[in-house]
Amino acid sequence: MVCKKCEKKLGAIVVPDQWKAGSRNSTAKREIGGNKLLSKRKGIDKSAKKKAKLLKRQMKLLKATAAAGDSKCKICKGNLHSLGHHYCNECAFRKGICSMCGKKVAETKMHRNSTT
């Protein structure tokens, strides 16, 4: 469980958008059966540069966090598989907190969570 504030810190999705008329990865006109080498766009657009810069900054932050030794859950001391998180998914769900910052996300008063 991740809060809305920490959702922005998560990495970008690797899978490209599905092709449709208004998608971000489509060009102005799509040719079917044309020579792809001749119709290829030249250079990188500004949004791709911005995404690369953001990804580079996030990786730098995550490496610094990993170097600090935050690879164990603060509650159960289990291994964490995602960098930048302080709580494992099981503990975060059980307590109803964000796995990155620990902020209360869900009300768990009436939930019947087991300890095993």
C-alpha cells in the first residue's frame, strides 16, 4: 500500500502505451507496410529527455537509500525487495500504512487480520 504522495516517487512503467490515435507514443500519421528506416523520426523529443532525467534522479536517490541500509522491514525485519520502502507489503497491509513513509492509509479497526 502506497499513499498518493509516495505514488509519485515510484518508477515509471516500462510497458509502452497501446497504439491508438491519441496515445503518446504514436506519430502524426501511421503508415502500414512502409519502409520504417525512411519514416523514422530524427532525435529524441523533449518528453523522453524529461523522463530520462527524472529516472536518473530517482535511481540516484534509491541507490543512496539502499546504501543507508534500509533493506529490512522496520516491523518484522524481513527483506525488502523494492528500494525506497521501509515496510514490507504484508506489514503495510496489516497495519494499513504506506510502505514508503508509514503514513496511515486505511482504517483497520474492524479488519480481522491474523498475525500468522
